[in-house]
Amino acid sequence: MGVFEELRERGLIAQLTDEEKIRELINAGKAVFYIGFDPTADSLHVGHFMALCLMKRLQEAGNRPIALVGGGPA
């Protein structure tokens, strides 16, 4: 089972525009993705933790994460 299939099975993928291409990129460890955190929020919460766990799992599979904090996500 590839990383994409694992994420799908866990319910972490809901909608895609080009599923076959995204599956290939993720499973091959060639995807570049970002997660943004709103700097105006009072604190982080469990939803942020889930995104960080997903980011870690994708990175372990060879994909390249970009974390945004600050002016961009606001």
C-alpha cells in the first residue's frame, strides 16, 4: 500500500482534481505541498496538530513540505 492509499483509507483525502497524477506524485515522493497557520489566532489546536502529523507522514515518504506562518496565511 502506498502513502496515498494509506491517507485515503484513513479518511484524510476527500476531493481531488487529478487523482491519478496526485497519487503518482505522493507515492513517488515527488510532491511539494504547504500547510499554512494563521498568525492572528490565539493558539494552535488539535486541527493544527493533525495537519502537522500529515505533513510529517508525507515528508517521511520523501515529499517536500513547506510550512507557512506569518503574513502569507493571514
